[in-house]
Amino acid sequence: MGNTVTCCVSPDASPKLSRARAGGGGGAAPGAERRADAYQVAAAAAEAESGDSDPGGGPHLQHISDREFPDDLALESNPSDHPRASTIFLSKSQTDVREKRKSNHINHVSPGQLTKKYSSCSTIFIDDSTVSQPNLRSTIKCVTLAIYYHIKNRDSVRSLDIFDEKSHPLTREEVPNDYSKHDPDHKHIYRFVRTLFSAAQLTAECAIVTLVYLERLLTYAEIDICPSNWKRIVLGAILLASKVWDDQAVWNVDYCQILKDITVEDMNEMERHFLELLQFNINVPASVYAKYYFDLRSLADDNNLNFLLEPLSKERAQKLEAISRLCEDKYKDLSKAAMRRSFSADNLVGIRRSNAILS
């Protein structure tokens, strides 16, 4: 997964630094050299003044949570880091949703038979998907639909060689020359992801984390997911999400048994590049996870991907009532403890109030 020294100290660990060095060539301008020397002197002076350097002379290892992000990568604008930022896939899908609704309105096309079930006074319909326990099949359908909209409504074709299927094929079959011109449909993406999840026995939560890592990669590395790289990007996101989320993670060699023609060395190299492009930021806050879950449900509603609804049975109602009562008792205890902590120190804790006697 990487170590602290590599991600925080080594200059080659940052993809942007290596990219800048590659673009700089052999002959840098004198002005650039003077600015670099001045920057190094100022950085050394600031480090000595703040006392962050190691007394033994070694480098200071900054914690990943204290690392500063670039100015153009503010947390408020990055949906994979900030819970208030809108998810990229939902904004990309809205274009198609609006066009579809506009076309139906102009051509007077009816939406067709309503397949969604609605609750009534006598029957309540609920699904078995919650934010803590999502339905696996429905979640994978929504995640692959989000990937489909990423590919279809991409801004450009920015990519990296490590994710190019022509340079690093997943199968022994020859990749056609026009492979980068044909967008995959939703069913193709779903079959690819479903195969990996079934063979590796991954959970629905892992699918949501996979989408978080995918959008984080597109934002951090400033690349686009397109027909030439979508399989390797999705594979790298699934590989990383399974290791972070599951207690018993699937090893890289296990994926080589699922995808017969890929080598362990290729998997290791792709994982290493993926982590470097993420700047080793694999943290997924609960608020970000919940935002992606509910945005996926909104995506399903917009595209008529309804979750499986079943009538509420007596046994299910009793179970929900028991869980609700347990949570209610738990929050009552927490509120009482908070009230006790809010008293002042003037012997107010445990005061017995007696009835007033009026004479």
C-alpha cells in the first residue's frame, strides 16, 4: 500500500513533481533556477524557525491529514473529500436526463407504464437497501451507470500510459486500433464490474468506495475516463477499495486468477501509480460515503433503475420497531450523559428536589 517515507519525503512519489520534471527537460531557464534556489533557502529557514525538523538531522515526516492541498484542488470543490461538493457523476448525468425529458415533452411521448410501487394506507413498500447495508446488485448497477456517464460526457481525452489498455492489455486478444473511439454501453461496464465483485466476493459498500476513489483520481490527476482506459482505472479503484474496506482483502495475485492474462507485476505497478496519483489519500469520511450513496439513489430514480420493493411484512415491521426502540434508548442515555456533563461544578450534580410546602 505504500509507506510514510515514500509518500511524504521522496520527491519522485508525487506525480505532479515527476510530471513537471519530465516537462522541464535538460535546460532550465536561469530565472527558474534562481527562483528554485530562493524557494529552497526560504523553506529551510522556515523549517528551522518552526522547529519541525528532526533533532537527529533526519527529515520531518508530515502526517497525511496535515498535508496541504494545491490551490486549485481545494477541498470545498472536490466531491470525494468534501461532503458539500456535488458529485461529478450526478452533474454529468443531469445533461442526459434533461434532454430526455425535453424530448419526451416535445414529441408528446408518455413515460410508459409506471413500474414504481407507491405505498398506500393498507400497504407499505420498502426496499432492503440502506446506507449501512446497501443492496449489492442495485448498487453495482448504479455505480456502473455513474461510470457510463463519466465516459459518455467526458470533457476531453486526457489519460496516462499506465491506464492505457493498448499499452497494458488485460487480455491476450489484440486490441483494435479504433478501441478509443467507441464508448462502452452500460451493460458492458456492468458485466465487467459484476464479474470482479462476484469472483472476489466483494461487498456493496466496496462499490461505493470504488466510485469515490475513481472520482478522486480524476480530480487529483486531472485525467478523464474514456474508452481506452476505463477498465484499468475501474480495476485499480476496485483493487484499492477492497484493501481499504474489507478486513480480509483480496490479494493482487487473486485478481490475476480472475483476469487470466494479467501479471502480478502489472497489478503492483498499477496499484503503486494509483496511490501516488491519489497522493496516498485513501480516507473516505462517513459524510462523503453517505453523500455518494444517496446521490446514487437519485441517479437510479432519474434513470428508472428502481430498487427492489417488497411489501412490509409483520415480521419486518416488528424487527424495525425493535431496532428503532433500541436506538431511541441509546440516544436517551447519551443525552442524559451530556446533560450531566453540562452542569457547573457548584454541587449541582445529583441534587434532590423536594416538594415545596406552602403554609
